Amino acid sequence: MIKPFIIIKSEKKLTKVFLDDILYCKAEGSYTQIVSKNLVATSCKVLKLISCELEGYNFFRINRSYLINFDNCIEIKKNKRPIIVFSNKTEL
């Protein structure tokens, strides 16, 4: 069985990223930063388009700037604002 992936087109290269490796995607103007377990890549697409590509997988838009992968979310801490903890201990 082939693992699902997306191709991230940046200025000078194409990068293959497996969906189960993605931790979250962050909007940065008209670009999107994709943070995975192994790398950080910047896509030329806006977050809304990436969100559409990942529809049907376990991704959730938590606000205007972030799209998270629930498969890599291990904990949600309740404070004044909830904090999401990922498998690599990154917190949002």
C-alpha cells in the first residue's frame, strides 16, 4: 500500500512529504510553511489550498493561521488558550 503524500513546490525544488509525517502547516502571507517530523518546507500555495488538498485526511484547521495533523497530536493542555503538543514535543 502506498503511503499518501503531497508534493510541495517551492521556488527551486519539489519536495515529497508523507502526510503522516506532517505536524502542522502555518500560513505566512501567500505562502505556507509545512512542518514535518523531518523537515520544514515553504510552499508557494496559500493555506486554504493546502487545506483543500488534505481534506479527507486527519487534518483540522484550528484558526486562520494553522492546520494541524491530529494523528501527530499527543496532548492538548488547557490554559487560558489551549496548547497542542505534538509527537516531537513541539507546542502550539
